[in-house]
Amino acid sequence: MASKDAEAREAWACILRMFLSPETHDSFHTACAEIGLPHPGSLKALLQLDAIDPPSMREMAEGLHCDASYITGLVDALEDQGYVERRVSPIDRRVKLVQLTDTGLAARARAVEVMGQPPKGFEALSATDTRNLAKLLAKVADDYPELT
């Protein structure tokens, strides 16, 4: 009998196979096309934004593990679509905050809807299997932020 760690690794390997598949890659690009963004990097930046507590450009770079110059390009693309506005921080005028707009909230919701389409592999599951898988993955995802 395999250990819990080995079984967890096997389950995670299956999730990675789905996540790294061409089908998932295409889903990200389809979501970008639906909302007018040039590539998944800009979509990932949009998904990172908090409507209540706008991050600084530096915080975005840290959150996405990239250079500040790359964030500038991503925010430019989001701003061109009207999804965000750069605002001066009330605490430090040198800091620019990235505020999500109502249009950005709607675009993000649309992108999540597009990416939320289950991959074709789910067709192999019965309704009971799907329900059980959803319950199990909800437990695993409990510590992660919701996609809204």
C-alpha cells in the first residue's frame, strides 16, 4: 500500500498534467481574447488585483515574482482596456497603486467563467464521481483565495 505522501504526489501529478496541458494553455489564451488582453501574463495580473485593497506596482511585482518593469507593461495593457487605474498612494506620493475598475471586475469575472469550463477529461466521470471530486478538491483549495 502506498504512503499518504506518495498518493498525494500521484494526485498532484494528475492535476499538473491537466494544468500544463495544451487544453489549459488554450483556455488561458481564449480568456485573454474574450476580454481583449494580449497574453496570460496580463490576465494573471488582473486576477491578482484586490478591488478593496489596491496593491502598489512593487507589491504586484513581488506577488507575480517578476521585475517591476514587466509589471509596468502588464498594467499598461490593463489600463488600455480600462480595467485598472493608477492612483497615487495617499501615504507616499511616489508610490502608484493599481485600482481595479468596475469594467476590470466584469472582465475578470468573464475570464474566470471562460477558464472555469472543465477540461474534456471530466467527461469520463459520473455525476457521483464529479460531486466527490469537487468536495475533495474544495478541501484542498480551502487555504487558497477564491477567484472572483
